[in-house]
Amino acid sequence: LPGAAYTEKSATYVNVEGRPQRTALAIFPPGDAREDWTIVRAFSETAGHTLPYDSLAQVRARLADVNPVFDAVDEIVPAEWEAFGGDAPAGDPDPAPFRSPVQNYYMTDPIGRCSETMAKCTQMRRSLAAGARTGTDG
């Protein structure tokens, strides 16, 4: 099941604003790596429940059928705002500062954890946190 990297496939992503964005294949994947939708399609066939998609266009059409946001690619669609928090009383905001739950940004995903470069970034970050000098600080 070798899957293609994000640069090796045409894909649809939803950004943090909830807007769909499409990418285009920049380079073909190596070896037997395939686009995700083709892997899922092949698995469905092997499992005896073949999905009715034979092209990326068919997958994208189904996405738009399920959620109209996928029909609004490259468009800015106004959001429909609703009350936040339901019926709970508003109260005062907590004065405590926000703190990131991320302890080590360089190791937050599988690619980063396998990267020699990200491991070096982690070592440098720990050294700086321990008060190490980098040679550029006098």
C-alpha cells in the first residue's frame, strides 16, 4: 500500500478556514506508490464492496454531493454564523494565557519524527533551552 506523497498526487484538502483547496501532481510517485483514492478503490474491490469511482473527477463529484463546500473550490463563501456555546451562560473569560499543547513542534508528525534534519532541530532547540550558546550571540 505505498501511498503517494502530497507532491505526488492531485488531491483535495480542507484548510483551517474550512475552505477546500486542490493540489495538482507535481511529480509522479516512485515505484508502486499510488494516489490515496486509487488505494481505497482497489481495497474496496478486494473486500467485495467495490466503490463506484473510476476517476478522481468521480470522487470529487461525490465529495460535492455529500458536502456542498467541495463544490466551492477557489471561491470565498461567506460563513453562516451561529450562536457559540449553546445555552451555557457566557461568564467571564479565563485570564490565564493560552499555552500551546505542542511540546516539540519538530516531532509532531510521522514525517518529522523520521527526519534527520528535524532531529537536529530538536537537539538545537533543547540546547538553546538549556542555555547553550550558538556562537552568534557574542
